[in-house]
Amino acid sequence: MIKSKSKVAIIGAGFVGSSTAFAMALQQMATEIVLIDVFKEKAYGEALDINHGLAFVGQMAVYQGDYSDVKDADVIIITAGANRKPGETRLDLAKKNVSIAKEITANIMKHYTSGVILVVSNPVDILTYMISKWSGLPNGRVMGSGTVLDSSRFRYLLSKKLNVDVRNVHGYIIGEHGDSQLPAWSATHIAGQSISEYSQGASGIFTAEDKIQIAQEVKTAGAEIIKNKGATYYAIAITVNAIVETLLKNQNTIRTVGSVINGNYGIEDVALSLPSIVNSDGVQSIIPLVLSPEEEAALRASAESVKAVLNEVKDL
């Protein structure tokens, strides 16, 4: 059960922040949701719009606030930041959003008393690492949405290919939320069977080419949505809502959230996404997967890719 009183603060009332607040309101996920944005009128309007539908959902407090309202929050969600523009590199975006995130973190910590900081803004791995360092909070108390959405996309594409309910497909995208991510095929299964075992028995042959195609579709899914509608926000809102549920209900759910890694698979001092047990204190522990040598090598390469960007922005 969600505790009798729960408070979530959302920093950023743009597409992702407002959609997240809406998804949480529909699920009655918290008793109190505060939207904080530099454009106060936007946050006020989004809160008011949600409030006008509460008669069909249930009583809760949804309002526009400021950083002082992060006090006593159970979860503080950071969605604010600049979007990547055509022609911009990942490093260009990182430099802009690291600067924004540094100011946001300073403002949060002036009033912080409790709770988990959940980073959603991109590049999420870079910002998760930096905010973890700036905040000074215990490791795991700051976490990123990481590859939770990528893993959901992965499961969806596999369910289509194999014609099975997506809820019965279990698999993870690990590493960076970005170009160097990888599917953990060694840990992907349906009804306890590996993909190759299941496909041979139920849905025909699942080839190496199919694996490559699905991995590529997961990687480019966000860009495909942006090309067609301009931005992605519904699926990430649902994803963040699921993570918040895990936090508020202290569920010990396994999610591929991002956190600062120190020692796993020989990787040190970088934020990456790995299957992790998540509860009300944040990342409780990381689940060790039995990866193939090729997967381990790809994961370490992903870590190096993120570190290369980190090294460029650490001193900003």
C-alpha cells in the first residue's frame, strides 16, 4: 500500500513533467504533487488542468510551487532541461543541461529533507552522475530513469515478433541510455525459456538478424517518435509513474534504473543502467547478470562512451 500521505515534487512542467503529473493523477499515485518550473504560469496552468478532472479520479493536492516545496517530498523528479536540436552533438546537449542541472540541484538541496531524487532529463546518465556528486547524498539515493523505457520498448518489440503478451516477456536493455546501449540477450526469456528455445517451440525461428533489427529499433525509437510528432512524453510518463510506484510502495522491484557504478563488471565511477532492486530508499542493490563475454565487453565499452562525455563536463 502507498503510505497514507505521499508527496512528489516534479521539477519541470514541460511535456514530460506535465504528462508525468497527469499519469500519476490518473493512478492516484500520491496525495500531493507539486509542479515547479521557472515558467510559473506554465506550471500553474498544468496543475489547474489536472485539478479540473479530479472529480472523476479522486481527491489529491496538485499545485504549482517553488523549490521550498521539495521539503518532505518522498520523490523529487527532475525533468527540466533543454532539448537536443538538429545538428547538436550529445556533448553539446550535455554541456547545456549540466549547467541547468547544477543550478537545479543547488536549489533542491537548500530545502531537501528526505526522499529519492529521480533524474529523467537527458543525457540522463551524465546528469545522474553529476547530481549524485553535487547533492552529496548516499549512493543510490539519486537515480536515473536510465533504460527502463528502453527495456519496455525492447519487450514490446519482442512481444510483437513472437506474438506473446508483452507482460510475459522479460528482458533488459543495459548500459547507456543512448547509442551504446545493448540488449542483455543472455538474460532475456519467456516463461523461463530463452528466446531461441521459445521461438523454436512456438513461433518459428528467431534469427541473429532479428536480434540486430530489434536492438536497432529500440535504439532509434525515440528519434522515430520525435520525427513524427516532435517529442516523446507519453511512454516516459508511464515509465516514471511505474518507478515512482516502486519508490512509494517500497516494492523492491527490479528496474533498469541508472546509478553510479563502482565495481560491477569491472566498471568504476560512472552512471549506467543495470537491473537493480529499487525501494523507498532508492537503489538498494544491483542484480549481477550472467552475461556472455561479448555482452560484458559491450557493457564496458558503453561505460567508456559515457565517461568520455563526463570527462568533458565534470568541471563545468
